[in-house]
Amino acid sequence: MIKQGGGGRIINITSVHEDWPMPGNTAYCLSKGGMRMLTRTAGVELAPHGILVVGVGPGAIATPINTATMNDPALLKKLDDAIPLGRMAQPSEIGSVVAFLAGDGASYVTATTIFADGGIMQGSPGL
């Protein structure tokens, strides 16, 4: 991208678990945390070349990785109750965030992650 000139966009897909611990899933969280620092560092390094680097950190999404939860009414209710918006996202909602970040409206966004999580990371166990 540097050699071709003209800038560009790199959009990394991570997870809320780049910031939000998930006991029992250390390797997964470690990989997402690594993506966080890749996004931040590359964003700073590539900014002088007009290349923007942004991460998208989805929360719970209605995809096959969540099939077991979606097929168990009790688990689904527990998850939905933990999400301030009250539901998992559809994949197209994450696609819309990516499309925004690829467009002119995000021309000043780099070296950070946008969390599309329905507010789940702001939840408090004290509620």
C-alpha cells in the first residue's frame, strides 16, 4: 500500500475480548489483544502514508459460533439480558460498521477499535 501510494484502509476484525476478559479462553483473548496492538501500532506507523488502520470489535453476533446459545432459550435469555440493547447483532450490522469505516465519513479514524457490542462491555455485575 505504501509503494502504490494514495493511502488506503486496513480494517481488522477482532472482538470485544481484545479488552474484555473471558476466563477459560486465554488463547482467544490473547489473539484479540494482539490484534488490538497491531491495529494501534500499524495505525501510527502507516498514518504518514495516508493509510488508516482500524479494528472492529463485535460483541455477540448471530453466527454459527453462537449456535449453541441461540438454540438454548435459557442461555439466549441470559445473554440477551446482559446486552443493554437486549439482543445479539446480525452480521449485516457489523458489515455496516465496516462499510462506514471504509468510507469518507471515517477519514479521521485510525489506530483504534470501534466496538459494536450493543453496550455489553459497559455492563456491571452489580446491576
